[in-house]
Amino acid sequence: MSRPQRLIELLAALRAHPRTTADALAAELGVSTRTVLRDVRALVDAGIPVFTERGRYGGISLLPGDQVDLAKLTTGEADLLRAVGLDLDRARQLGGEAAARSALRKLTPRRSPPPARDDLPLALTDVIAIDNRPWFEDAAPLPDVAGLVRDVRTARRLRIVYRSSGAALARDLVVDPYGLAQRGGRWYLVADQDGRPRMFALSRLERWTALEAARRLRPGADLAGTARELGEALESGGSFVVTARVDAGSLDLARRILGARLRSAGEPGEDGRVEVTVAYDRVAAVRQLLQFSDHIEVVAPREARELVRRLAAGIARTHSG
């Protein structure tokens, strides 16, 4: 179950149980207690009147007299909430902002909030700010995301014009689409190409055409499972392991930039450097480490060190004089 779907199920569970606990909700939804608490926070941040109380007789409930009623939602509004949850930015990208705002108005009561408790004078929304956009998000233009969603919902094959990362020219491809997925603030088309799953960044999708033929997906495969499969393969892949020595002061930056590629990090030595291992799928990807300039030394394997030496020499020649 995706998170947006889970939020709807959580609201339904709170409607059915006037007072319950995070543990009981976790058991009903098949998730962890921590996940339930994160979802409750998302509902509170969206203005849904969810009330939590700590202590032996505490629990989670909708505020008494609330006007939250899932039956008020139209089919389109409920469908949109299951797809994007309570995120208006995502709804806007899908061309459904009006429906999302209408749904939130129906789920949010038009009355003043209850007075703050003496021991908690500030509301949760006063002290929590959540922004899911990635840092330094590029301004790459996106195609008509809402139009692409409409064509994907016809369950037909697509002919796309797509430029792969690093390629100079785009290629024509015929794909069998599962749907769209957003990760790290970026949209991807998830589809089978020649029977193999792939993710196509929408920022490099130039255009597409819906064909007459029905899509042909792998047996038993769906959007959520395929997107998860591709994400896990990307993060766990990397048989080419590089050993390097990084300035201890640059280790936090390395963790942020390298992410799951950073497999291990030791303790700082007497020279103030930390030995790290970084996993890539090929030796050419080692050029990513150049952004650390003289704060890093690639130690092994030999071909990785030699590549960095050649690249650095080329940079020096370009900037000489």
C-alpha cells in the first residue's frame, strides 16, 4: 500500500474508531507504529483535525464534532488523494489542483482549533516544517505531466522520444507503461522496454504518442513493485568498489553527495583523513569523486587511481595559461 493510499485508510480507521492507539492502527494497516505517527503528523499538517494525547489513557482520535467525512469526496477527488495524498504541489503537476483543494476543504473543518494545552502552548504545525523538495533542485522543464498521465491511463503502449543521461541525441522507443513515480522531487515514467523494466526521467522525455496497441506488461508486475525494484537495484548495484582517503572535514559532504554509494567510513587517522569505500557500477563513474578536488585521494584499485590522474591532468592542461 502506498503512503497516499495509507492516509486515506488511516482516515477511514479513525472515523470507524472514535478513540484508538498508534499500535492498534499499525496492526490494522500492517505498518509500524512509527509509520502511523508520521502519517498522523501529515494529516495534522494538512489541517485535518487529528488529536493525539499521551499517557496511560491517551490515544489518537479525530476531534469531537469534526466534519471529516470521506463520503463527501467525489470519485475523482478520492482517486486523486489515493495517488498523491495531501500534497498540493504533486496534485498541481498532475493537473488536479482544483480537485485536491476541493477534497481538503471537505476534510478540513471550518472552525477554530481548540485551545492549546498548558504544557504544550504551541501547535505541532507551529514547530514542524516539512519540505520534500530536493536541495538545489534544477529548473529543467517538464513535459505535460497531466497529459502523460491521461495517456498512460488508456493502458496503451507509448512511443517516446527520450534522451538518455549523457547522450547528445534522443532516441525513439516503444514502451509499455506502468505509470508515473516521483522520487527525490523528480518525476519518472516507469515502463517495460523490450520486456525489461526501466525508469525514464521526465526532464529528458521530449515527446510521446499513445499507440493503438494495448500495453503488454510482465506477468504479475505493477507500478509500485516495479518502481521499488528499480530503486533498490540502483542503490544496491555497484560491483566496482573504490577505496579512497577523504579529509575528515569533508566526510559529511561525502555522505550527502554519495548517499548509498558510500559503503564504509573509518576513523580519522593522524593525518586527518578517513578511509572510505565507494561502490560504482563501472570505473568511468569514478569521475564523480573529482568534485572533492584535493580533499580526496583515490587509493585503489589501480585503474580508478589512473583514471583520476588522467582526468586531473586533462583539467590542468585545460586551465593552464
